[in-house]
Amino acid sequence: MSSQLGKQIIAGIIVGGLLSGGIFYLMGSTREEIQTLKADNEKLDMEVKKGYQLKASYEVLKKEVEEQEKRIAELIKLFPTDLERARVAYMVQKLASASALGQVQGWVNSDKPVKREYYMEYPATYKYSGGFPAFGRVLFKIFRFEKNKKNFDGRTIDN
């Protein structure tokens, strides 16, 4: 190899090293920005994963809320309507008289309901005179009474 070519190679290596060093030095802030961006990307990735987990939890809870709303709607259907509630005293009286109980006192407090967390109470007081078998018969009829299937005389209604 000639000495001129060797000098050119050495000069090229030195210039290349200086250029590489200069570029490395000048890009120092860019490297820091890249490191910061990588850290931010990792944080965002973790937040996105957390968001997906929250979304999955939301979907599960949403499904559960829908099921509970259906259950509440079914329970509300079981509640007596205002008309039925007003006729409960009449129904109890009819069932008691059919069972040979004599009514001494009946009191329904529909004007002052007691509000509970999930329902309203409409207290009623009934006093009857009669024997134990008659009392048992009226309780049997009351417990056997089906909403919307029997009228207040105990006969089946065709809906």
C-alpha cells in the first residue's frame, strides 16, 4: 500500500470518527427525547391495558345490571297495583267470612305508607273472632290466593 493511500484511509477514519462523535454529541438531546418517548409509550401501553381491563369489568357489570333490572321488573310485577292494594281488605274480609270468621275490626292505613329502602309498606290491622279451625281455613285461603288468577271470591278468572 502506498503511503498516500494509507494517509487518506487514516484521514477518512479520523474524519468519520469526528463526524460520528459530532453527530452523537449533537443528537444527545434527541436521544434523551427518544428515551422519554419510549418511557411515555410504556406508560401509555400500561394505561391502555388498564383501560381494556376496566372495559371488560364494565361489560361484566353492565350485564349484571341488566339482569338485576330484569329481576327488579319481575319483582315489581309481583307488587299489587293500587287497585289491588285497595281491594286487599275486601278480599281478606270475603275469605274470612267464607271461612266462618266474624270480623271485629279492620283497619287499613293506605294514606300513611311506611317507606323502606326498596319498597313501601301499607300496614293493615284485622281482628276476627272465631275458632281455631276457622282461623286455619282463612289463613289457608289467603296463602293459596294467587294474584291475577283468582278473583276476590276465590273463583278462577279467565284472562
